[in-house]
Amino acid sequence: MTTEKKQIDFIHRQSAHCESGVTSNLLYHYGIDCSEALAFGIGEGLFFGYMPFVRIDRLPLTTYRCRTGEIFKRVTQRLGVTVVKKKFRNPQKGMDALDDKLAQGIPTGCQTGAFWLPYFPPAFRFHFNMHNLVVIGKDKGEYIISDPVFDNPVRCTGPDLMKARFAKGTLAPRGAMYFFDNIPGNHDIRNAVRSSIQSVCKTMMKIPIPFFGVKGIRFLAKRLKRWPRQLGEENAQLHLSQLIRMQEEIGTGGGGFRFIYAAFLQEAAGILENESLETISEKMTFTGDRWRTFAASGARICKCRAKNGDTYDDLAGILNECADMETQIYKELIEQV
């Protein structure tokens, strides 16, 4: 095993979201020209769920994308890429295994606790144990990292990276690392795009449980209107601030994920030779704008700077509008693919 290794010839590309960015960059390294938007779309990243029975910091969980890890899993499966994944009980063995892969010139993805990565600005650190990055080298005791949410590769000391890889708490990574083992020569991108769109439409429209998909958006709208009366103004603001935080600060949130999916639909229009997907992409972009309007209005309420049109009833109206628009989008997508 070697402890010092020059940087792997790995092209770092900044992205909006860590998992789709890591997926895209690893595929690109092995000759598959896959943008972040294409990875997000093929990985069925678009989703919505409001789960009042699941709590984070004693407040309900809201998610705007699929479960962490599913994008990477679905993309590699659809493209026929074989992936090796490992977890470790012993932190030193986990670091030794990473060093071995670097010595072989293999860029290696790692799941980490973002709070413990020292290159994150203090204001952006929070206890999230599903942050993905790619380790691409080691130099003088520091690991060279392609973290897709940063504009350039970054460096991290061995002890700091070990602490991040073996962070404690919810969804503890346990040193999780992964790398490509076999990349087939032929990739059926057309079928991957088509089947992923069909699956997203089914997920957003057909799940019978009221907490998920467009039903979940409407369910949240009903709950949100009652928050001031049921919870009191202070607790209502706490619930709303958590909702906005999950949308705009963790990952790329409701609006951001809609924008990424709109970019995917633009690429899909060319891949499937279907210009109608361009028009649907524009509609998804507008939906993302409405999600961002919701976040801005909600933030003003939380900061006690509400303007005309900034009420809980107004917020519920925007959510129902988003649900209506997304319902129409998925119906049109089903007709086109």
C-alpha cells in the first residue's frame, strides 16, 4: 500500500447537487458523456414527499427528490455499469482501502458527513451524513477531492476525511466507498431516458399514499393552512422555516430540482427526437419558479417581513398551483414517451 500518490487525471465539473454531480463526473471519467441533468433524470431524481410522522430536529421531514443513493444506483443499472461498494467497521481499514484504490489510479466515491469536512464554509455546515464526493488523489498527507458542489478540487487532511467518512448519527456512512468495476461499451441511452421518464410520472401520479407525489403537495397545502391556528404563530414559523430550509438549503430543493429536471427534458428532446419535450421543459422551469416564489414568501413570513400576499393561505395556494402544473406536466410526458 502506498501512502502518497499523485492526483488521478480526473476532470472536475461543478454541479448543483452532490449525488447527481458525482454520478455524472464518474461516468465522464470513463468515457460516458453524461451531464448532471441527464444523470438526475435517468436516476429518477424528481420526487416529493411530506412525512409528518418522520421527524428531523423534532420537525416533519419534507423531501423534493428520491431517496439518497437511488440516483447513482438507477443510472449505473440502466447503463449496465458494474459498481463495487464497501463499508467498514474499522476506520483505519477504511482509509487503507481508499489508499489502495488511489494507488491503482481509480477515482473513488465516498459517502461523508458534510459537517466534518473542513473546506465547507462554517455557515454551510450541517449534520448531513449523505454527502457524496470523489477522492482523486493524495499528496503530502492530504487527500485531493472532487466535491461537485465546489468550483475546483479541494484538499482535506487524512484525520478530517476519516472523521467525515465515519461520522456518527442518522444514516451514518460507516466509511462507505464505491468505484466502477466494469463499464460496457454500448449504452442504451434512449431506452434509459424513456423508461426513467415513465417511472417518474408513475411515482408522482400513481402512489396511492397521500404523503407522496402531487398528492403529497396537496396534503402539505391543507396542513400548512392550519398551522397558525393549530400550532400557534411561533411553532407555525418553526415548521415553515424547516420546510423552506429543506427546500432551499439542503441539496437544491424544490425549485432547484425542478430546474435540473427541466434541463434533463431539454436533453431528452434531442435524444428521443421529440420537440414536444422542449415545450414541457419550459413548463417545468416555470413550475420551479413558482416553488421559488413559495420559498421567498415563506422566508419573509419567518423573518416577520411579510408583504401583501404573504400569508399561510397564500402559500397553500401556491402549493396547489404547483401541484396542478406538475400534474399536467406528467400527463403530457406520459403521452409523449
